[in-house]
Amino acid sequence: MRAKDALKTADRSKNAFLAILAHELRNPLAPIRSAVQILNREGSLAPESQWALSAIERQLRQMARLIDDLVDVARITTNRLDLRTERVDLAAVLRAAVETSGTLVTAGGQELTVALPDEPICLDADPIRLAQAVSNLLNNAAKYTEPGGRIWLIAERHGGEAVITVRDTGVGMSPALLSSIFEMFTQGEQSRARTLGGLGIGLTMVKRLVEMHGGTVSADSGGQDMGSTFVVRLPIVESAAQQPHAEGSPKMGTSSLRVLIVDDNRDAADSLAMLLRITGNDIRTAYDGPEALQVASEFRPDAVLLDIGLPKMDGHEVAQQIRREPWGQRICLIAVTGWSDETDRAKSRAAGFDHHLVKPLDTAHLAQLLDAVERPARG
């Protein structure tokens, strides 16, 4: 009994450590991403500088993905993966997955062929999580396929099922590896996997996410150097009623809002302030909770980008006090934090936040949120 209790305690400690580690690693990535966005707006960079900037951006995305993997380890082991389902078109989900994995495929020097169905295939699915599952399969194919090799992503309808196939001409899998390929921390050909990074949980995530959508995933290979094939089967919804999804990744545009940015990490606050000023907004910054309330009272912002882990007064308390003020009712409150769990999002909603964004910020998503903020008439 003591041994069982000790294991449970150790598991809870491990999950808490992973969550804290992910939070602390996200914080320094936030100003780096803002700085990259600022420099990307410069049109006269030398080729060497442009290459360096692109390299920073690629590695930043890789770091963010690894941090997400750390958090997902804890979610898998505690069965706390959540889905937010809606009616989606499979083709839109697959295009999002291809966009996510495109950088890795391009860097690997493979040729990617995508074949999508001509007719819409409707699913009840979480578009973000389903795209993550397919992206993980594409990432896996890119890791284990040599430069010059080929990768195929094929989607088709078989009766009442959507069938997604990811096939490659890569290193293949032995029968022994096939039997355990969906188990956590399993990796094939360690040298190549380690060169390209990863924690060995991508395929475990695929299996869990597909099964949560009521589907199945299987793997097959002819053996060493014979390539691999992964097949996902998902139930189709027989309905044409669906919400179209906007395609592409909008860049940070112009919005002409009053925005207050609050973060005790001055680099994070100042770099995001610079980026939003460039895009036409009136910006103020604050670096702790009491200062945030004072500036908000005087500035009367349209939106507040508010860190949670602030000194003197945390972001939840700041949000609650803003909401108590008559002028604080209309403000769009956006939590900007390294905490990403559903319990953290629930706390943000309870404190009065309208949105919960995880560092490093997806600036395209932020642009969409700010674009939707009501612009009051000012004399």
C-alpha cells in the first residue's frame, strides 16, 4: 500500500514539475517571437540577416512544439485530454495539418503529395486536435524519410468512414517496432530521431486523439528501408450543415486600438508593445498588478493583454478588479500566460477574462481577437 501511495505521489509530482517547466520555458519564448515578428516587417534585410531570422523562427516553432509535448505527457498519463468538437470539413483540417508540418518537410528535403477529396467530408471533431494528430503523422514521416524521399497524404471516403493515409518511402519498421509503435517514448532509428528532436510521444498522441474521435489508427511497413504507412479511420457525419473555416494564416494587421500590456517580464511586455505600436495601436505597459490597475483606470483601454503570474497582485485579481469598475465592463480581457491546462483556462474565465492565450503568442490569432474588439467612438 505504501509503495502504491508513493507511486501516486511521485506521479503527481512529475506532472506538476512538467507543468511548471513548460510555463517557465514559454516565458522567454514570448519576447523572442515578438522580436521575430517585428523584424519580419522590415523589408530591407540583407540575405544573411533574413536567413538568420528564418532560422530563429524555425527553431522557435520547434521549441514551442517540444514544450507542448511536455504538457501533453502529463495530460495523456492522467486522461485529461479534452476535445472541443464542432462540425468541420476534413479537407480544411488536413490543410491546417500540412501548413503546420510544411516547415519540417521542407527542411527534410522530401516531396509531399496531398490528395484531398473533391466532395466535402463532414466530421464532428475538434479541428485543432485532429489537425495535430495528422500533423504528428506527417512529422513522423519527415523524420524517418531521407532527403529526396516522398511522403503522401491521401484522404478519401469509404462508406461511412473517412480514411486518411500517410505513407512514406522512409526507413520503415521492423515487426518488433510495429507492435509497440504507438506506445509512449517509442522511437525508431534513434540517431535520426535524435537529430531531428522529439520526445517519442507523437504517435501515442495520434492514437489517443483518433480514438477520442471514435476512430482507429493502424501502422504497416514492409520492413527496413521499405517505408511506412499509417491509416486513420474516422466516422463521417451525414450532414451538409457546417461552418466554413477561413484558410491561410493572417498576418498581424492594423487595428488602431487602445491596448494595455501587463507582464512582469519586461522584454515580453516591451517587445509585444513595439509590435502592436507598429501595427497602429495606442499602447501602454505595466509590469505588476497595482500598476496595471492604475494605468487601466487612467488609460481606459479597449483591450488588456494580461499576464497571470504577476508580482504583488496576480492577473486573476487584476481582471476581477477591472470587471468591478463601470469602465471595465466593455474591455476585452485577454490572459497571456505560460499555463495551458483546461483548469487554468477555467480559472481565467471565472476571473472575467474573455480569452486565454498561451505563450509564445500566435500573433495571427491575436490579430483576429483584436480585430473583433469593438472600437468605441472617441471625440
